[in-house]
Amino acid sequence: MKSIITVVGKDQVGIIAGVCTHLSKNKVNVLDINQSIVEGYFNMFMIVEISEKGSNFNEISKGLNDLSFSMGVEITMQRKELFDEMYKISRRSLWFIMMMFLKQKVWLNTKT
């Protein structure tokens, strides 16, 4: 099962090592990773695949939550399917808002 992991917090030594060590112990494969540091804040986005032979989603997520507290960063993990659906919803909402704005603008122009 593919999942999305995000890590955000004040930059410090060992964030990537801590997260990747936890994932490795739980037989989670990192498929893609992108990280940056912006004005001293660490941001990381990972796509991972949970092995059927390793720990389950809830165990891995709980371990990341514990790691989050010990490192002082925010770590979230969600199933890729859920992430994809949330993105679709947010795009639909943005499209709806833009269409309503354009309709209102056209309506206001016809009233003057």
C-alpha cells in the first residue's frame, strides 16, 4: 500500500535519518522523497510503499507519531488513496469558487 508522509519543523540534524530508520525497521520502501529548508524550517514530502511482510499502517503511523514528539517536528502519514481524493475535492472547490466569481462578475457587469 502506498502512503504519503510529510515532515515539517525547525531544521535539525537527524530528521531524515530518524524517519528513514523507522521506516526501514518496519519494512517500508521509500519510492520518492523531496525535502527543502526554507528560512530554517525543514519540509519533507515522501511517497512510500508499505510491505505486506512488515508492520501495518497503524503501527507505522503510531511510531512516526512518537518520533514526531521526540524530535519536535510534525510528521503526518496518510494513505495515498485518501490524499488523492482530498486533492480532487480541493481542486473541485477551487473550480467552483472561480466559476461563481466569474458568474458574479458577469452578472454585475450586466447590471451597470
